[in-house]
Amino acid sequence: YNNLIDDYKWTKLIYEASYNFQPITGEKYHLYEGKEQPFLSLINPNEWDKKHLGTFKLLNNGKWEKI
């Protein structure tokens, strides 16, 4: 039950985040803390100095999986 709730919270946070691209199913994306809201990026956490919230993969069912 707790895993299901966590999955829902992460997916909701990502859908509310800002991003300027169309995510592709199965690809990895990185969620970072932004000034006003979180944002999703293709840039790896070791490539810049932003607060990394997690790395995620978009599943076929529209859910985001934390990896």
C-alpha cells in the first residue's frame, strides 16, 4: 500500500513539474528542484549543480517509476 502511495505522489509531482519536451516511454529523466516548481530534465545530476530529487522512467501506462 505504501509503495502505491509513493508511486502516486512521484507521478503527480512529475506531471505538475515543468518540462519543454515530450517524454518518451522507457527513457530516463531527472527531476530537479526549481525556483517555483520542480522541473524535469535530460541532464544527469553529475553534470550540473542543481538539487536532484530523483531519476525516473516513464512507463507505458503513463506512470513514472523512480529508479
